[in-house]
Amino acid sequence: MQWATFDNIVNDKRYKSAIENYYYNINIGIKSHDDPDAQDTDIVESGTAEAIKHSNVITVCGRQLLYCQYGGNFPKMRFCKANMSDVNCEILACYNALKFSGYINDSGFEEFFKIAAELEVNAPYVISTGHFGADHKKLGEFLKSRNVPFTVYTDPDEATEALKISKCAIIAYKFDIVKIHTFMCFYENGKVVSVNRGSGCLYLWKNDSISECLKSGKLCEAYILT
């Protein structure tokens, strides 16, 4: 099936649910500042009152990216019929990769919501309700729809070497029998630097290699953006 872009989706009555979620989510908006009473912490837990007090915006190399999917306004948003905070790692990874590498340029985070709508329509993983997030295997189709050049690696050592001379990567890895987490990373000063590597993390992960970053997880795909 040909990838339905946001322009396709917004003009097609078949995608009513995705468009309703788009307007619902964008009306909530991205939380860009911590609440005054937010704790000075480097990690938040899913479903807690503390989590929603924290910003989802982090400045990386002069670009405003998104992280901490458990916190901020993400628990209030929807992806298909699921809570956005439970399943939006692929959306964050795609948004961060395109923005970090210069393929999108938006100051109000609208592209995040457009990407969410596209993945909702084109790539719910396993079941259409969205409770398993977006399909990591279809992220290449998304990148092609945006004319973003990339190469896919499944060997973590080869992916690390490729990342060293590339703009950034979208990494999807398996950490349980069916559970997948996806995040964006780049290479800087001898380190693999990851954004939203931990779903509740309020910091960047810095590791010597992708293998080290994944710990005991198994790499599914590394989409290396060039």
C-alpha cells in the first residue's frame, strides 16, 4: 500500500479517527517548561503525578527535540485508541531524527502531530488499536515518503561504524518477547548520544557503541540517516 501522507489523510474521510486525534492532540500541545514544583530529578515513572510536571522539550545541539514520553502532556494525548505516552517512541524517534538532521524545520512541533497521524494510519504495530505503538519495520516507508536518504543495518557494530559518518539514526530494538522500543541517536565526541532511550529519562544516554546502549536488547533495525 502506498504511504498516505498527512495531506492525503486530512482530505480523506476514511481517516476520520486519525484526524480527530490530530486535532485533539495538537490542541493539548507540547509541554515546553517544567511546572514550578517539579522535582529536580533525572527520571520519572509512568502514570505518576510527578511525570506530568516535566517538560517534553530538550535542546540538543541547538535544536529543540522531544523526549520523556512518560511525562509532560503525552499522557493526555491519543494514538489510535491508546495513550500516547505508552506507545509514542517511534513517533518521537522519527520526529527527532528528521529535525536533528535538518529534514524538517518547525518551531511549534506541528510536524510531531503530523507524523503521529501518518503512523496511526499507515503503521499501527500488530493491532489497529495502537496499543503496541507504530510498526518499526515500516519506518523506512515513512522516511521514503519524506525523501530522506537512509541505509538499514541489523548488525549493531556495523550500525555504530555507519553512524560515526552519518547525521543520526533511528534505532528499534527488542527488549522482551514482543516489546519494542525505538529512539533516535547520533555520534558526537566519541559517544553514541541517545534521545528518549529511556521512556522516563530526563537526560541523554551516552555510550561507546550501539551495542552498549542496547544492553541485553536485540537490534531490530538501525535506520542510518545520511
